Amino acid sequence: MSETAQAPALPYEVIGGRPVVQRLVDRFYDLMDEDPAYLALRQIHAPDLAPMRRSLTGFLSGWLGGPRDWFEANPGRCVMSAHAPIPITAQTAAQWMAAMGQALDDAGIDPDLKTQIRTAFGRMSASMVR
């Protein structure tokens, strides 16, 4: 009798799937919308955050290994190209990281996975500063 090796769980599965990704995104945008500490970040977004909530939820779901609907609907688009027209400063990148860090803490994500996500987000946000 042989044991079959199981593939490691995808981050999307570890995080808890779409409900947890949605909770993370909603908390992030709620913080950005309500906390004056994120005013500069809020100001570079449209008044209606609903489209961004949907987009980020779809993007993160696919990025974490879940359904790739966002990528199929946006062929050739990546994080860098999606943010190219936005004037991202060191201040807004730091605010993004702070708000997302708080959202990650509040979402109750596995600590090891949360550390990995923060590291990746830190690299992404730093690379967008102009």
C-alpha cells in the first residue's frame, strides 16, 4: 500500500477562501474610508469604492491561488500596470501598507501566511512609488 503525496494547500485555501478575502478587502477599504490616518491614500481613489472592492477581491483571490476570474477579465494586466496612472508616493504606499496590515490582523489570517503576504505586499507597494 503506497501513500500518495498531497499537494500543499494553496494560500487561498489556507486563508479561508473568498469569504475571508472579501472580509480582508472590506476591512482595508473601511479603514481607508473612515480613518483620517489614511487620508492621502483615500484621496487618490474615486469617491465610490465599490468597484475597487470588487476588483481587489477578485485580484487577491486569483493571486492567492483561487479563481482566476479577475485575470481572465483583465488579460495582460498586472498590479504594476493597474497602478501606473496613479501618483503613488512614499506616503501613500506607507498608508496602504498600514491599512492593509491592520486589515490582515483583523481578518484573523494564519500568522505564517499573514507574514508571507505582508512581505509580498511590502515589495509590491515599494516598487510602485514614483
